[in-house]
Amino acid sequence: MPIQAKREMNIYKSVTEEVLVPIHPAGWPFIFLFALASMLIGYYWQPFILPGTLLCLWCIYFFRNPRRTTPVTDYLVVAPADGRVLSTGVFAVPDDLELPVGEWRRISIFMNVFDVHVNRAPVSGEVVATSYHKGQFLNASLDKSAEKNERQNMVLKCVDGQSVGVVQIAGLVARRILLEAAVGDQLAVGQQFGIIRFGSRVDVWVPASIPVPVLVGQKTIAGETVIADMSGVIPEPTEMSER
């Protein structure tokens, strides 16, 4: 194949992947309801046609599930969510999160309603504990939401025996946390494990002594941004895996 033709094919493939992004299965019922409601309201009240169309497009955009290229090593911890880093400090572990006794660092990532809400495993490991906690629906960017809001806990045990906690936290408008993993499941780093609908937050708990290369306010990309290193030194990624 001529070089020019290959270039044109690669450009077409890149544009197609950017525009035709897969939709998470949990989104289709909502997209259908948004479309149906928009058509019915628009039929009886035509001024609603434009805002209804925009709401449908936003719903499709919200449930997008783009492919990600994950750095694969034994020790890197990657972001479980798209969003903005709220904190990276050392905090007391919630009573319902089953982590070993010790000091733990909490890396909190806030997702607004325009971020991708599909969550991905921060490390490779076995799911050794899960628990669901009913609670309030405070703004997920508030620090107290980590203890007061509705949340879903998960603990992963890595091959070297270290544990990592992951907490999906409902937000101000989030009303549904979906965990697609169960105790005994083996998750690969970057693998999808759940979704939170309509604005939320994900906390990752790692040992307090490990280095964290992200800063408060920094944007993260789920499955790609390195947020910690369990080995103590940030290495060069040895492999990249598309998920």
C-alpha cells in the first residue's frame, strides 16, 4: 500500500475512534428515556425540541467509554477515574474499608458531569473485600463526603501482598453506584470495574510511605495517569496495554 494511502487510512481511523466512542451498557436505558421524553415533550411543546436534543446529546456524551492505553508494570498505580485531584494527604481509614492497620494515603479524584464516569482498576490484583455504605448525597468535592456520602468500597490485594483500597462515592446528583466486580475476581490494571452516574468521586487508598507524583488540582485520565508507585520509585513503563 502506498505511504500516502496508509497515512490517510491512519488519519481516518484516528478520527473515527475519537468520534465513534463506545457507550457503556449502563447508559443505554438513560439515553432511551432522554430521547423518548424529549420527543414527547417536543411534540406537544415545540420550543423544547432544541434543549431536548442537547440533553440527549449530553446523555450520550456522559456515558461514553473511550478505549485507554494503560502502562503495565507490577507496581504502578493508575487513576481509577477521569477528573481532578482533590487531595493526596494521609487520612484515617473509614471503619468500613477493610485495609490493614497502619497509615494510609488517600488520593481523591472528583468527576464532574462532563468527565468520563467509567471506573478502572488502579492496580492488578484480587478483589478480597467489598462493602456498600448508605449515606447522604453531599457535594463529592467536600472532604466530609468521604465518610458521610453513599459509597461502595473495594479492596484489591496485589501479587506482592500489598493492599489498595478503592471507594466509589456518590455526589450531589449521583444516585447510582454500579460495581461490576465481586470478591474473588482478578482485575487487571486499567480494567473496567464499574461506573457512577451523574457526578461523583473515587478515592484510592495506598500505604502512606509510597511516592505520589500527582498534585492537587491536576487532571487525571482513568487507566492512564500514574498516581502512585508501590515500589517506592517511579519506573519507566515497560509495556502499554490498550483497554
